[in-house]
Amino acid sequence: MKLELILAKVLKFFTFVLFMFMVLVYFGFLLLLPLDILTQLTRIFSAIGFPTVIAAALGIGAVGYLGYQIYRMPRLYGLVVDIGMELIAFGQAQLRRFDPLIEDSKPVATNNASAA
């Protein structure tokens, strides 16, 4: 009985860690993507021959324009955020599937006072 409870809790923890990792990677990717685009654009503009400061300013402007274009498409960024929220909801649903298994594995407490 106790081994089943321990195994169920350990597997629930690993499932939680897996889904937490996936959510963090998803939203981290969304946060780091504009920074990566900025870095690549700055390198491209520097390779063309612009000074680094001007290349960085052009890159910031390009990323800002790209962000504005995405802002003008609310269904697009709404879809991206909804995918992340569905990932969170799916993870919560999978974790809830462990609850009946854990409840069934818990030892039943006996009342010794009523036996006396």
C-alpha cells in the first residue's frame, strides 16, 4: 500500500515537472524570439557596413515594427497565448488524474478508542 502511494506521488511530481518545463520553454521561447531577431538583424546590418550603434538602432526599429504588425493581428497573438494556456490546462488535467489513485493508495486510519 505504502509503495503504491510513494510511486503515485513520485510519478505525479515527474509529470508536474515535465509540464512545467514545457510551459516554461513555450513562454520563454516567446520572450526570447524578439531578442534573437534583434541580434541577427544587428549582425546583418553590421555585416553590410553600418556601424554597430546604427545597426542596433535599425534592428530595434525593425523588431518594433514587427511587434506592431503582430499587435495589429489580435487573432494571431491571441492564438499563441491560447495555445500556452491550453498547455497549462492540459497539464493540470493530467495531474488531476493522479488524485484518485493517490486517494485509493492512502492507508485507512483505524480508531483504537472505539475498540476499548
